[in-house]
Amino acid sequence: MDKSKDQIELEIKAQREALDRNLHELEAKAKAFTQWQTYFAKSPATMLGLAFGCGVVIAALSGNKKSIQRENSPRPPSPAYDQVQETWGNVKGALIGVAAMRLMDFVSELLPGFKEQIDLRESKNQV
């Protein structure tokens, strides 16, 4: 038995409404995906670590003319100064390492399988 014209129209209307709801839900998810506030609300420590790490990298890349001049100028050897420089180097390395780990965790949450690919590449590089 054929469906009546009214039944077909009702089914089409119901499908359009369902598609409209799905489209609005997809738009909301896409907006949430592109807003940094969403990620900050989910994991503020990760985002702060990422921001700090980016700041350290930008500062290291931009450099400072005064520090370059100091490095090039002769200075008397000082064990205390060398120890401070070594400690600061260790702190910077640790902070960059923590920021890199947080970034990897953050990207792993966004992209399933990312962590496995990184582990696979690291194991290939160690061989």
C-alpha cells in the first residue's frame, strides 16, 4: 500500500528537523573546537604550561642584545657564575621538557592515535 502524500510530507519534515538539529550541534562543536577558552576550561594547567613554554621559546629565539654583548665580552672566571648558568640551563631544559610533554598530551586528546605514532617514531629512532 502506498503512503499518502501527507505521511510523506510529515516524514520529510521530520527528517529536515533532525538534520537541522544535527547541523546546529555540529556548528556548536566546531566553534568550541576552535576557541582556546574551551581548552583552558578543560585543563588550565596544560594551557598555562603551553603558554609558558611558548613564551620561553619566543624569548630564547628573540634574544637580547645586552646578553649577547655580555657573552662576547671577556669576563673573569667565576665558579659561582658558572654554577648559576648551569642551574638556569637545567631549569630551562626542564621547563621546555614539561611544556613539550603537556603539548603532546594535549594533542593526544585532540587526535586519537597521535601518542602511538610518536611512540612508534621514537622507538624507530632509538634503534
